[in-house]
Amino acid sequence: MSALYAWLRRHPKLVDGVLAFPLAFGGLVPDIAFHRYLMIPVTLCLTLPLILRRTHPVGAFGTAVTAGAVQVAADIRISMPDFAIVILLYTLAAYTSRRTSVAGLAVCLTGSLTEAARLPLPPNLHALTRLVAGSLMFAGPSLIAWVLGDSMRYRRAYYANLEERAARLERDRDAQAQIAAAAERARIARELHDVVAHNVSVMVVQADGAAYAMGSDPHRVREALTAISATGRQALTEMRVLLGVLRKTDDAGQPALTPVPGLAQLDELLDQTRAAGLAVSCTVQGPVQPLPVGIALTAYRIVQESLTNTRKHGGLGASARVQLRHAADSLELTITDDGLGAAAVCDGAGHGLAGMRERAALYGGSVQARPLPGRGFQVSARLPLSTATATAAPAASPAASQADRTDSSGTVLWPTIAAAAGEAGPL
């Protein structure tokens, strides 16, 4: 039925033509049968405007009323085509302003009173009774048609207002989602700065110092160190471009340099979660290996956000399990809870899953979240390590034979940096 209604709405003239046909037929047949040929144009002017009643309501009503006036002036009794005026009055009230429709109602009531005054009724009735009876007979349908049309106009305006509000709310929701995504990207940009800027800057300083201090070393070493320096500067440039893209709406704020969490702080996170009332367990599979700081931060944030969602939506008595699997080329995380799952009530204001996916995508990873059958929810993430390992290995190999100490972040400190600074001057 919905398809039929949609087709009828797409073809309004065809529907109104079907409505006009019986009225025209009911008027033309008597006109031809009784040789009232002058009434044929009047009948057509009364009925044919019905076809255009939705697209041109004022013009269609005016044409029909003019034909009705000619009918009254020619002293021709009311016939079946005159019901078209009532239909056109309803259309006028439904599709135009109230001022216009009230004017049309006044015209119809005037014509009704005129027709009622010459209505043939029994002569023994009082004149006032004749007028009231005629008015009810002719003015009643006009009043009913106007009331129905005016209520339809009001309902149509009400539904249009509801649709406009729904569209505005949807636009506001999309705008809020974009603002939240931009804020999340800006936060990721600040943490990228914390992760990358220190190590890359140290690499550039160490490479420059080694290049100046290795004057007696072979030419190949100098070229290698120069390449390290150029790579570090290029990495800094690319990082600034990336941060500029991510923080294009956060230019006014300064990045807050804070300690970057990683999997080493996972025990503290779990303790905080247990202290908040959520029972959580953690298992680690596979040989534990050193992770790039960005990968460790992403894994920490995924676990943190998943446990936060469990506390918010899991319900009373929910518990969670965290599983880390160290593979040769990836880090796999699975966070499962036994909370409400798909039955949880969502307020629509959270963007945690989007933030997790954005973080994982920065390192070529993926995040999947789904409710479990019955109860529970599961977040699975895979963070590849091959790219980070491949890029880190060439830079570390030239320095491996000469490094004798590292700092707290694992950065190699050259033993000749002080001498290099003394010979070459300030860097």
C-alpha cells in the first residue's frame, strides 16, 4: 500500500482527473439529453479546474466560482458539477493562507444565501424558516469543506515543522560528532608530539654531533651519520605537517607535554579500575617484546577506553577480561566483559569507539567492537609491528657498535657527544 500511496502522490493531476470525470459526466449527460447546450461550457468550467486544484488552487477556485455565478445569473438550478466548488473550497483552505481561504468561504456563503433565497420550498413555510433551511442545505457543505481544509493545512504545517526539527537535530548531531572527532584528533596530535618529538630531536642532535666528532673515521661512517641527520630532519618536518593537519582547529592551544602512558602502566590502570568497582583480570600471551612508544600508547588507550565503556554501560556486577597477545609481527588485544551488551542504553554522546579506530588506523591497525550473544561486549584490536620495526632497524645499526649507554626512553647516547660539542662548537 505504501508504494501505491507514493505513486498516487507523484501523479496528483491523474488522481484529480479521476475525481473530475464523474462530476463532468454527471453534468454533460443531462445537458446533452435535455438540449441545454449553453450549459456545456459552464459544466466544463466547473469540473475541469479540479485537475489543477493542487498546483493552482486560487485560479481553479476562481474559475469555478465564476462559472457558478454565471449559472446563478442565468437562473439555472443546481446540478451535480456544482459539488466541484465545495471540493475547490476545501483545496483553497488546505493549500493557501487562511486569509485567502476565508475570502473564498465568504464568496461561497454569499452564493449559498442567493441560491437559498430562490429555493422552491412549500409555500406554507415561514420566510425565515425557508431561509434557514436553504442556508443549511447550501452553506453547510461549504462550512464543512472549509473546516476540513483548514485543519488539513494546520496538520500539514505541523508535520512540516516536525520534519524540519528532525532535520535540524540531525544536522546538530552530525556537527557535534565532527567537533568531537576534531577534538579527538587534536588530542592524538598532542600525544604524537609527546611520543615522537623528543626521540627525533635527540636523534638529530646525536647524529650532528657524531658527524663533527668523527673526523678521523672512514668516509662511509660520515655518510651514514649524515644520512641519519637528514632522515631525522625529514621526520621532524613530516611530523609538523601531520600535526598541522590533525590540529587545524586547535592552533590557539599549546600542546601539553605530559608523561606518555604505555603498557608498563597497565597494572596501574587495572588497579584504578578495580578500585572503581569493576572486577578485571589480565592475561599476557607470547614472549613480551619492546614496543614502539606510539604502539604502546595506542594499546593503553584502547584498554582504557574499553574498561571505561564497561563501567559506564555494563551494569551492576559486570566484570572484564583483558588479553594481550604478543605475536612476531603484531600486538593483539581483546577486552571482553559480561555486562549488558546489546541491551545497554546508549546516550549517543560517546565517541570512544571512533577514537580507538582513529588511533589504530594511525599505525595501520584495526579495531572491531561487537556485542556478544546473550550478554557481554568485546573489543578486539590488532596493531602491526612490522612497519615500526623496519623503520627503526636501519637507524639503530650504525650506532650499535659504538653505543655504551642509553637514556630512560631507550635512546642511544653517543660517548663522543661531549667531545663533538667541544670541537665543533655549540650545536
